[in-house]
Amino acid sequence: MDGPHGRFPAAVASEAPKHPTNTIASLPYSPVVFEGVAIKAEYDAEEVTTSDLRSGHTYWTFAGHRRHIVAAAIDRGTGRLMTVWARYDGKHDMTEAPARIAMLDIRTGKVAWDREISQKASVSEGFWAPGILTSALIQIDGKVVALDPGTGRTRWQIPDNCEHAGLATTASTVLVTHVCQGDETVESYDATTGQHLWSKTFAKWWPGRDRARSLPVRDEGLDHDRVAVWTRQHEAVYNARTGATLADRAEENPTRNIDLAFSGGIQVGTCWTNRAPKGVTGICANDVLSGRKLWAYWYPGKDEEYILNTSMPVVVADGRVYSLSSDHNGQIADRLTINDTHTGAPLARIPLTLPSTDALFQLDGAGHGLVSLHNSRPPAEPDATDTVFLGDE
């Protein structure tokens, strides 16, 4: 461990920004932000670095036992970062056992615990594991493993037959989504004990399996131990512990995209409607349980539409909905729009001037005084801007 150097940087603000016209930072990598630091933890790197988000000064650096990092997860409740390290065998495209897991205190840089695990670490398709709540989850050596976040001891493990099954969490459960066998199965486990709670199969939601790989079933843990499961044409909400159905409905004429964001019983996503002489796109919000439409906001520009090919078209934070729109066929982020989550009222419309016209910047999150924009296209140059953070003046 090298550091910490100086005082721990304070967060930019306590809540998401209201009128983010100021560029707080532009970085050549994609960090995770915790309070006032940017955490640089990237697959196959030899070290993790935290830096002051505003100044760029290094706060601390941690190197992992002559291994490379293969996965990480953040515990925002305790301010800790879990890192998984392994030696990589390039000849056989796999990691070597044993792997090592270190839990780091983000504010001090100290190691809270450090454990060796006698298994190979999976070559990750998704580097960041779900945020740590009741248990810390890793996918390793063909298994989903739940660790005690306070000690690092293994609480329970189950086979990961799909190799990188999808994971989601609620306050007391872990949801595992299997998509490799063509049955789109979601299973729920108790986060502490690993007890299997229920299993549901969603293959019937897609009559033709040829479309399931491009438009798979999605799920996300909600508040009050609920889970939402959806496709573009069907959606449901279940009690995450019992599997009881709280809502289940099909979209007869789907006019929304598959990516949704949830907050306080409201689901928000991009949508469209047909108006002469052409279709119009915007943001729509529904009640999670009843499905009742709460509001729709249509982008007013003549050629304005939402950004295309994005995994996060909208972000909801602190009672505000953030979305990016384009005047260039969805290929360039020209404008950031902020709406009230409950009413849809437009709160701000901010023109954007981003570093490169060759980049496709997409929303990556909002909170603590920041809106994060990430370039989804591979940078043309090594030091090209990858992430931009906007904040209030």
C-alpha cells in the first residue's frame, strides 16, 4: 500500500446536481466514484488507485500480491472496496489457483481483511460485481460464492452452470439469472444462508427463442425486498423472498425500450409515440405495481431523439431523471435533460460540448453532486477522454 496522501477528499455535494453545466473532471479511464475519490480498478491491472476527483492527485495505491485484478465490488454502506486478484495463464486463457481477495477501506487505504481462496478466478465478462449489501458476491471457478463482507469467510456457494450468470440483490436476497440453457430462469436465495427460496422460468415470455439472445429477460432488485423482471413486451414484480406475484402484465403495443430505471415505486425508461409526420421519442414513467402511466415527456427538438445503443438511457437520483438526447440520429450526445421523477416536469435542458465528436457518450450514473458520462466507443488514442463528470456551478 502506498498512501494515503493527505486528507480524504470530500464529496462534491450531498445529492445529485440540479443544473450540471460545470465540468468537474475529464478522465482517460472509467472510474467508480466514492465521495470525493475516483477509484481506478480495471481488469488485468496490477494495482488499484484512488485519486482526488477534482485535482487528480493520487490518494492511495494498492498492489495485489504480484497478481492481477479480475473483479471488484463496492460496499457504499461501510466505504469499502472488495478486490479479487489472480495470476493469469495466457497460454490457456485462464487464471491460476489460488486467487486472493482483499477488502480495502476506501477512506484510509488500509486492508480490512485479506484471504486466499483455493480456486481459480473466472475470466470476467463483467468486471464489477453487484454492490455489497448483506453478502459480498463473486463468480469464481464455476460457482457463485457469497462472502461475509466483515470477515471474508465463505457463507455459501452454488454452481454457476452458465458461467457468469446474471446477479442482482435486494436487502435480504440474491437473484441469479440463468440464460445459457434457453429457459431464462431466475432463482432467489437467502443472502445470508444461501437457502433456495424460489425459481421461475420465463421462456414463455418469448414465443420465438431466436429473439431471446438479443432481447433477454432483465431483472433488478427493488426496495422492500421486491424484484422486477421484464422484457420489452412483458413485465412483472415479485416478492423477492416468497416469489409471490405483486404485478404481472403484458404490453400489447410496446412503445418503450428494454432498459428501465427504478426509484421509489416508479419505473422510468425511453419511449416513443407516432405523431404526424414522424415518430417522437422521449421519457415515460409508470407506477411499478399498477403499470399506470404517470407521465410522458417528449423531446421538443425537431430532430431530437434519445441516444442509441446505450445500456443506461436514463438515470434516476434524488427525485430527478437524467437523460441524454441527440440531434444527430442518436449518435452524438447533444443535450442533457433533467425531469422531476414524480411529475415529469422539465427542470433543466443543458446543451453539451463534449471532448470528441467521434465518441458516443452515455449516462453512467448520478449522485453526490455529479452526473457521469462514459464513452462507449473504443478511444482512438490511449489518453483520449473516457469519462466526463458534470456538476453544478
